[in-house]
Amino acid sequence: MSTQYTKSDVILIGSGIMSATLGSLLKELAPDWNVRVFEKLDRPGEESSNAWNNAGTGHAALCELNYTHEQSDGSIDISKAIKVNEQFQVSKQYWSYLVNSNLIRNPQEFIMSLPHMSFVQGAQNVEFLRKRCETMAANPLFQTMEFSDDMEQLKDWIPLVVNGRTSDEPIAATKIDGGTDVNFGDLTRKLFGYLEDTNLEVNYEHEVEDIKRASDGSWEVKVHDNQNGKIEYHTANFVFIGGGGGSLHLLQKTGIPESKHFGGFPVSGQFMVCNNPEVVDQHHAKVYGKAKVGAPPMSVPHLDTRFIDNKKTLLFGPFAGFSPKFLKTGSLLDLITSVKRDNLVTMAAAGVKNMSLTKYLIEQVIQSKEKRMEELRAFIPNAKNEEWDLVVAGQRVQVIKDTDAGGKGTLQFGTEVVSSEDGSIAALLGASPGASTAVSIMLEIIEKCFPQHVKEWEPKIKEMIPSYGKSLAERPELLQELTDSTDRTLGLTPDQKMSHSG
């Protein structure tokens, strides 16, 4: 008996923010295409995109110190910050288009205005922050950034952080009111709501077990229906693997040459969450500090106001944890089964190179609550043990690959797109600033995988993203015009506040 295949133009694996973004872009650009989505959980946005599994920072390089670094001549390199900010501007333009077109509604449910701040301690760090602010404020993207090392000013900006501080160690902060808090889980659900209204087929509780190339060049996808236990077979000309930590295993199954020599290192995150509404109400910002010497970039401490389920909350972290799972809902065998003949040397080299990271993770895993509270008190001197609880956040899989600069087994801290030479399959690996830059990343995939359509689609892309193909940093008037219009559409006003009760 021959196997029955259901044919699609496009198959999207995973129902997080990446598939939601690519699906909605394709629906606007090629409305007649047949697109199917497969998700192993029972609803969208529940793994890496879930509000509790995602830092919720609209990553625009306004507060994240690891996007800028001091060079040997003392100057500050902000090129990465410019790139990340431009990418977030693209996301805001696209979300604004969706709201204006009534494709998604109530943007205040997924995005809120929130000051973004950087906070440092010690004379050397204060001087770095001052120079960084001067360099960034000279760029149109960051021109409203303010610096202060004045205690009275800081007390007004971040009272929880300043009050009760007994040390005479100098402290300083930068503040920019144009930051945001984003609930990517809610945004993902809105996007899938719109897609399902257009009859795009989303199959929940369907787990992709295998992907292989068919003789005609298309892709055969084997799917297990977890509701009835049946196996289904599907084919598509293009497949996107957007399964978060689960993407690496599926990419390996494709056998494409580009998938070789990639590995993954899983890291879980934990946050302290404040349970006292009076404390929550005293803080209104995302405040990012500096990672300790020797700690990985993903461990940058931050004290975040968050808006989750219409409630204002306050989180501090992240504290790293370790689990061999690649997803919160994954298997304890994920790490072991990701080691293949072609990436064995890469993985082994990464193990040797990252002994300090392994040591750091072990220290984090066995850390007591009192030790975590000590780290929190570096931010909030008066923090009380009974007012903070520990919450386990999402799993992230950091990409390990061989690079010219870093050699064999280099651990990457970022987002990586891997696609076949013919553009018929693409996968997204890695972590931050992923969700914030989803629109730019998916446009990159569209350009790479559908080059034959880009010219025809370009007018529509420019309608959705007016700055497409242009640098806003080099066009201050266009930047101002688009910032005003997107902020108005998304309901973003810098003085937007919300009490803990919502």
C-alpha cells in the first residue's frame, strides 16, 4: 500500500513568534499559497515565546551593555547596537501595519512603553557608561538617552535601586524613555488567531518526527498526531523549522550539508519574582546591569518591570540552570542525541573551551536562595527574602559551531539562520535577541529562500515596512516620522504607567 502524502506550498514547524511572523508575512505576500503549521503542544506561543519563558524586553539595544564594547583606543563601538535597534524598528513597523489593517487588535495587550536603563557600579564602569551614552546619544536612534551619576536624580529614576544603599561606591545609570515591554506569547496568539481566520491550517498536538528530501526536490515531513496516535505524511516545496530548542534535531534529520558541524548547548533560566505589590509599584523600568567578569553574556543581570496577564510584575535575574532538555517539554536525552559523527569534534572542542561556563552553571545550579538574594541586593539593597519567589523560565539552546574567528566549537550568543543552498528549507537556531528581531530575520529568510518572488513582493513589503532597505540611523527625518506613526498606532506613550492591579 503506497503512502498518502498531503501537499502544501509551505510547512512551518512550531507555533512560536518566528513561525507566526513568517506565516503572517507570507499570507500578506502570497495569499493563495497553501501553508500548514505543525505544533506539538495544544496552543501557540507556549515554549520560548511564552511571557514567563521570555525576558519580554523589546530588544532595541537601549539598555543592553553587551551590544556595545570599549575598544583598545578607548572609543565605544556601537555598530551592533545600531543593527539591533534598526531590526526592532522593523518589527514595530510591521506590528503597526497589522494593527492599522485590523489583522490584529488591542496592541496594548502585547506592547507597553517602558523606560530602558543601564545601571553600573564602580568608577571604571561609571566612566564607561558616560562615554557610551555620549557616543550613542550622537546617533539619531539613541538621541534621547540621558546619563546621570547624581544620587538625587537616580533616586527619582530608580528609587528601589538607590534607597538603602550604604556603600560610597560610585553608581550611574542611563535612561531612555522610548523602550518597551513586549508579551511575545500574546503577540504570537494574536498572529495565529489572524492566520486561522484566513483558513491557514494550524495543527496542534502534531509532532514532526522526520524530514527528508524527496526525489523531486520537495520535502517529505512525517508527523505524529498525538491526539489519535496516527502518523501523517506531508510534502512541501519549502519548510521552515521554527521549533525553538527542538530545531537542531529536526535540522540534523534533513541531512543538508549546511546542518553539519552545528551543536547546541542547553541553558535554562530562573528569575526571582516579587510577590509584594507595594514593592512592584515603586519600580517602572527595565534596568540592565553588567555581567560579572567570566560570566556569559546571557547572564546579564536585569531588574524588569513586566506586564503579564494585565498585571504589573517585577522580575530579577536571570539565574542560569542546567537541564539536558532542549525544550521545557523536551526529553532528558536531547543533549546526548544531538551529538552526531559530524559534530562530535565541534562539541568536544566546545566542552574544552567552555570549562569556565560549565563551572559557572554548576555554581548557579547549587546556589541557595540566600545567595540569589545577595545578587538581588546589589540591585535592591532593601530586598526582603519573603517578598521574592523563584520562577523557572524557558530553555534556551546556545549554538555551537566552527568559526574562522573562534575556531572549532565556538559558543554563539545570538540567533542563527541555517538554510539549504537551494533555499527550500531553513531553520532558526539560538536565542536572544531573537523574538524582538523576528520580522527582520523572517524577511532575511524570504529574500534568501524566495529570491524569484522578491521583486514582485517588494511594493507590498514596503507598504508593511516603509523603511525596508533603508537605514533609519542615516535618515533622521524618516526615523522621526515612522517612530511617531508606529508609537501612535501601537498606543506607546513614554509616560504610560500601570499599577500592579492592571
